[in-house]
Amino acid sequence: MRRFRIYLDSCCFNRPFDDLSQSKIRFECEAVLSIIEYCEEGRLDVFRSDVLDDEIGRITNLFKKLKVLMLYSSSTVSVELNNEIISRAKEFQYSVGIKSFDALHLASAEYSGADILLTTDNRFINRAAESNAKIRVANPVIWLMEVIYNA
């Protein structure tokens, strides 16, 4: 597997701690945990960002927040929020209606040169596909299967 630079949004970091009784959620959980494991093995890079720091900081359940932070601590590359990212995020918001945090994640991933932004939010994936983003947004299950299949 080539060394990919992955930006996981907060939905991904939270997915392993959601209700796993639905197959879709279980598959996404396994994909996210596999991606984190590949990062810990040095096989790919996962981004951390000021936007993720803020969003994870808003988790009110302390136990869940600590578990999310444990996964997040595997991140190897940092993206600091700046005016260029904020401006680009506003473009995404106004052009295709991407929600503010999602737009900031998309702009951060694009700015930082990530290969892909992964999310479990289908609405975000669809809106990002309508945008002029220079980065692909995909579900972690779909992306991981593509990478494994093409390895």
C-alpha cells in the first residue's frame, strides 16, 4: 500500500463509539480502526487540525471524549487554521451549502495536501462532490476497499 495522507473528519473518530448494532456503522467502525492501525504502523499519515481539536473538544460525554482523543492521538500531521482555509470554507458553504464544520474540514484537508478526506456523513460526501474542491471526499469503507483491491 502506498503511503496515503488521510484527513478523517470528527464523524470518523467518533464512529467506533457509536451504536454498532447496524451493519453500516459496524463496517465504518472497522474501516476507521483499520486506518488508525495503519497509521500507528507507519503505513499512512492521518491529519490532526485546529478544526478537529475544536470539534472533539465539544464532546460533552467525558468518557467518549477520552476514547476519541486516544484514537486522535495517532494523528501524525498537523493543519493550523488560517485565513486561506477560512475563506475557502466560506466558498464551500455558500456555493453548495456545506455545513460550517464540514466546510472547514474540507478546506483544511485541501489546503494541507491530504490525498483524501474521509467521512461517514453521506450528505457531506454528496455536497463535496458538487463543489469545486480539489480533494476527494469518501466513506472510509469505500475508500479502504478501493485501496486494498488496488494494492
